[in-house]
Amino acid sequence: MRTTLTCAALLLALGSGPALAQSGEITIWSWNIAASSLKSTVEGFNKKYPDIKVTVQDLGNQPTYDKSIAGCAAGGVGLPDIVTIENGEAENYWSQFS
């Protein structure tokens, strides 16, 4: 299930670009366990999309949250393509940025 969700997130990021770009880069900020799970799916993703470079940055839990909140507050400046957060932190995002 986690692999399916991870691949879905990567495909969703691809879909956000013009005409489903088949090349480019995807940067992901993540933390600990989530980053490990994401990193384990990159090889399979690259078999299907060899011209897309995926970079998973394990920033740790609190730094991921802090940097992404700062980026949201700055109107998206400096944010990666994908940010993973713990379920409990998602509510903070919704209340501040929805």
C-alpha cells in the first residue's frame, strides 16, 4: 500500500507539469521512515520513467515541517515538488494554508 501511494504521489507530481513531461527532475523532502520508503521506490519508478531524476532528501521530521511551513508562508518559494509529512502535522497545514 505504501509503495502504491508513493508511486501515485510521484505520478501526481508528473501530472502537474505541462503535458505530462517525460523528462525532468522531481525533488522530495521527507523524513526518516517515509524517506526510506520513498528511496526504495525510486529504482522501480526510474524503470518506467528513465529520464526523470528523483531526489529524495531526508531532512528529518521537524526540519521538513519547518522548511515546508516557511515555504508555504512565502507563497511557495523554495519548496520542492513533493513534501511528505506525518498525519498529525497535516492538520496544521490545512488550518494555516487552506
